[in-house]
Amino acid sequence: MTYDFPAIDAVCNYEFDDADTERPDWSKTFITKKIGADADVIAGFTPESFIEKMDRAGIDHVFLIAVKAGSSSHKIHRHISYERVAAMCRRFPERFSGLAGVDPTEGMDGLYQLEHAIKELGFVGAHLYPHWFEMAPDHARYYPIYAKCCELGIPIQMQVGHCLRYSEERPLRSVGRPITLDTIACHFPQLKLVGIHIGWPWVEEMISVAYKHPNVYIGSDAYAPAYWSKEFVHFIDSWGSKKVIFGTDFPVVDPERARADIEKLDIRAESKRRFLRDNVIDLYDLKLPKAESDAA
């Protein structure tokens, strides 16, 4: 399928073949059984084969997450190192940018790592999974991270909504109600906040927070566009046309399927350009051409 302009996937997990050594067994089971991804995802893609998938999906740039899913002091966790993601971004700078996973239990050391990732490794933002730390997004232990993001001038993505059952050995509570971002935005009006995973099942709650605060945005990842609520699609195409950024959370949603699904939605061309490309360029201050200028 051909598309009028290339999209940017702002939420994508690092699933290349070199990361298999960092994949715990519970993660393999979750990917194949819980979310139903093909088993070959576990083996990982070569960078070249993944770029071919991006091209088929009409995606020219992807944010790769150097994930910190839980504290390394807990046996049930998964980390992808900053260095591993940075190396891939250096190898393919036109196709990949890095997001730095954050861990509130790391204290000042974690803040030093985040600053290094942004200033020295060229990462474009931060990424947080609150449920992995069993603390809601407005918990005080995250506030030094938010302050550092303000200082660095970078957005932070965080999972909102419920969390799935990743490991039978360690089920996690769903702590990410979207309304908690309201408190953060009131305390940090300069902080660029992105509630990813659309806030499901509290999607309208996420919409309300994004509408209220100029510094709060929504990431559309983790749920296939064919199943988005009519309220969310309407928000993208109307009063929220500058407030939502495209993502897949690959391998949770395949990018080829996501882009094809979006083409079937009743969204105006201007709104689609903002959602799939222009909004994320503005939010992250990317040095990439906008779809609007391409279409002009």
C-alpha cells in the first residue's frame, strides 16, 4: 500500500535480534500468548528487516524505547540499555531516535543517566512505566524525574490506563489512571506530558486531561486503530487534532496493520497529517519535514 506522506511512530519497543539475550522468559510468554504476536517477534528483527517493515507501513522514523520495566533489584523486570539503543540510533540516524526509560528507585544516579542520555547520546525524551514500580504517576518519587525533564526541555511518555498481566509470578496493579496527569500538569506546567496507551479503559478521562492542559498529549499506541472508540477518533479529527501523536507500542500492534487501519477511519486529511506526523515533530522539536509542507 502507498501513502500520501510518511508517519512517525513515537512508541516502539526495541525488538531487534541483538536484544534476545535481554528478554526474560515471562516476556516471551506475554508477547506470544497474551497479545498474540507472531513467535518470530521473539527472535527479533534485523535492523534492515525492521526498516523494510517500516517502509511497507509508510513510516520513516521511529522512537525506540530503552525500556526500564521495573527496578533491576526485582527479579521480574526488563531493561534495554541506553547504550544498545543509542548504538542503533547512531547506525540509522534518519530512521531511529531514542527514548530513555526512567526508574524512580535509582535516585540521583538515574537522573545523571537521564541527563547523559539526552545530552551525550542524543535521546529525544523520557519514558516511564508507572505500574512496574507500583506507584501512580503523581507519586512524589517521580517528581525529581519530572523536574529534570523540565530542566532538559524534553517530553516524558508514561503508560496510562490499566496494565495487563505480564507475569504470573508478579501480577501488577493498575496504578495509571489518566486523571493523575492532571495533578502533575498543575504542579509542572512546563513539563511536556504524553499519556500513552490512550488511557484505556478511561479514554475519555485521558481526553479530558489533554483538553484541559496545553502541556498534556495522548499517545495512540497499544490498541489497534480498528477498535478505537468513536470519541477518540472524533477527538483526533476535531478539538484534539493537535493533541494526539501516533504510536504502535510494537510488537503490541504491528505498524503495517496500524497504518492500514487508520486509512479506513473517517479522519480528514489535515487532521491525519497532524496526528501521524506533524504533532510529534512540534512536540519533540524534531528536525524532520512536516507532512503539511510536503502536501503544500
